[in-house]
Amino acid sequence: MTRQQQDDLAAVSSRFAVHGDLEEIRPYGNGHIHDTYLASYRHRGHRKRYVHQRINQRVFRNPPALMGNIQRVTRHLRQKLQQAGVEDLRRCSLTLVPACDGSSFYHDPAGNYWRTYDFVEGASIYDTVASPRMAYEAARAFGRFQKLLLDLPPPRLDETIPGFHDTELRFGQFLSALERDPRNRAQDAWEQIRFARSCESLIRVLPRLRKQGRLPERVTHNDTKINNVLLDAATGKMLCVIDLDTVMPGLSIHDFGDLMRTGSGTHQEDERDLSKVGVELPLFEALARGYLAETAHFLTPTERQYLPFSGQLIAYELGLRFLTDHLEGDVYFKIRREDQNLDRCRAQFKLVESIRRHEERMVQMVEEILCRPESRHLDA
């Protein structure tokens, strides 16, 4: 960063109720959407760290409503965890740091919206799953998140990205981008375009079930990637769920599906060697056990039945989004190299094929877990 950028960030940090003197601030993480910085402060002889984020207003058009959601959700989670006797609240739930005026965000003179969280010390984030134990802990974290928000008081949360998991809408956006082809990229993506068209029937499954009243609306995370869970660096146990921007009304199917998309294999999201891409049944079983350990008592029979299908749907949906962004010129997801979104799309579509091949066995696994509740827990 330049000196001017550091000075600008220091000015932003001073607008929040942080403790101590700023010692260092630097870019942090590899998120696709926001600009994120890790700041270190010295307070009474000890280091205190915070995460500052500039909200991407191209993606999130109403930052005050977004922050209203996050403030309500984090307060409710903290209250529920406190009632359950959880002691280390600052590590088991995200803590928003208010702006100096008491708001949940700071709106700077240039029109940018900023927010600040306490940094969770002693936690690890992983882009891929290394073991069934890790998969189990991550799935439990997201399951617990849904469980704790079952009784979130009204009003209904704001839809921060309307239609976020509307696969029919995503398919329409793909067709529109394909018709316009503004960067003349369709010619190099013909195989992925053909596959996207061939799977069109997937987009109608959940709308049909919702119309039949078989899938209830819930408060869901909607972006349950494996790297949106913090695990204790020493024990590997779940701590908390992060990246709450898309917490809004949704379907449990979407949450488990995205978790399955990123947690049922050990490949990278943009893996170029497609022979490495595919669902690994021991990891899927661990995900299902961890998730159902927290959710089995409130999920409906239809929600349980469609858990394996959910991974196929969400991998297809995200593949559509990556392909659409590639065709449009990489305007949504950040890229670090040419054709990265196309590589991401290829990996997602390969995962769809893998899940489809193993779906019958995965359905059996879910049934076995539900029949033997004690088997949901993995030995340490």
C-alpha cells in the first residue's frame, strides 16, 4: 500500500470505537467482494486487532439495510449463546465494533460505507477441507447458526441481494449474457455453455417444492463456503460463522448445498486439473452428520430428503454465475488471472457430474444417519 492509502485507512479506523493506538494496517484475506484490512492497535501494553471492511456497493446496494441485518443477527446469536452458557462469546460469534456515533457503520465523505469487527484470535480459516473431522465441525457450525436463528424476532430480515439463490433467475442472466456476449468470449466457452443448457431442468425442482409448501422459509446464511467458518487453531473445534452479508430469508437446502459444494471435496474452487474435482463420500458423510447433529430435530422430511440434491443444484448455480461473469468481462467476482472465472465454472460443472453419479449412495447415507442419531458424532 502507498503511504496515502495507509493514511486514508488510518482516518477510517479513527471513526470507530476501537481501543489503543494504530500500529499497522494491511490488506487481509482473499474474499471476492469487499476490500478487507487487518488493523493492529496497542492498548495498555497489549495488541488488539480489528477487521475493517469497505462494503462493495455495486453488489450490496443498500448498506444501511445490510448492516441492520448483521446487527440484529449478531445480537441475537450472542444472546442465545449466553443463555446456553457459552463463556467465550467473542470467539463464538462475530462482534461488531460501533462507529464513534453509535452506528453500525461509518459513511465516509467519498460515499464509501465501512464496518469494523473484532478480530477473532486463535482461529483458522481453510479454503478446502483437510479431513472428515474438519468437515464435521464446519457443518455443525452452520447447523448451529441456523438453529440459533430459528426464533429471530420479527420483522423479516432485508433481502440484501434479491434473488441470490434464485437459480431460474441465474439461468436467465446467463442466457442474457450469452446473447450479448460483450467480450466475445462465448467461442472459448462452448463446452460449458452446452453443459449449462443441458442441466436446465435442475432449476425447477425447488420452486415446485416451495409451491407445494414442502420447503419452509428460514433465516439462512446463503454463502456457506468452508472458508466462512472459523475453527479453533489449537483444537480444530468450531468457533463461529463469518461473512454475514447474505444472511436473509432463504432455504436450508441452499445452505447445505453450498457447504457440500465446498466441503465434500479437497479441490480448489478454481482447480484447473479437473481429475482432482469430485465429491468424496467420507467428507460428505461427515458434513451430513455434523449438520444433522444440530438441525435434524427441526428440518422437515423434504428438507432432509433433498440434502444430497442440494449440492448438485448449488454447484450448478454457482457454475452459471461464474460463466455469466466470464462472459460479461469479470465484473462481479474478483480475479487474479485471466480466465479464472471460466476455470471456476469448469470445476463447478465437473462437481455437478460427480454428485450426480454418487447421489443414490448419498441419499442412503443421510437415511442411515437419521436412523442412528448416535452416529452423527465423530470420535475425536
